[in-house]
Amino acid sequence: MPEQRLIIEMAQGVDLHGRDDTKAAKRAVEQALQGASLPIFDTLGVDREAMRVVVHVAVPRPEAVDVDVIAGLLPYGVVEVVAEQGGLDVPVAGDVAVMAVAAIEVFLPVRG
């Protein structure tokens, strides 16, 4: 069935200590979810499980991201997590803070 991207939410997250790319990515996704309210499902009469969610997270070490942890943050739909090169390592007082950015895309089926 054809689908249409209807929602995009974006945010950033930081792990201040521990240099943990997954933790920074998780915080970015949680921040994006906090800003999302999806009354569209009730308005259109669409089941939330019918949506496809693509989560993009950009961190300095994408191979270090536990994509299952990130996918587990999304309560509905079919979820795909894509870890990409990006974000920042920021030196902070002898430590390194990891910054991540996240974009969450929601696709819904389009009835012809």
C-alpha cells in the first residue's frame, strides 16, 4: 500500500560523561518524542500500529549505537532505526560530552 510521510520531529541529546553514543541518541529520541502529539490517528481513524516510523540518529560512532534500545523507545508502529555519522564529541573539563541529533519520521498508509 502506498504511504505518505506526515510527521517529522527533531531534537538533540547529550551524554555529558561516559562517552556513550547510545545514551546520547536515546536522549535525542526521547526529547523528540516529548514534543510530539499525534491526534491525527483519531482524526483519520487510523490504527497507530499501521504507521511506519524511521528514526535517524547521528552520532560520532554510529556503529556503537544499540539500535534495539532506540527502537524500544517507540510505543507504536513498525520501527526502523538508522544510525548515521554525525553529532559531536565536545571536550568538557578533561572529559568528552557526546552530542547526538535525531529525526523521527512517521509514514502512514494512503488509501487510493
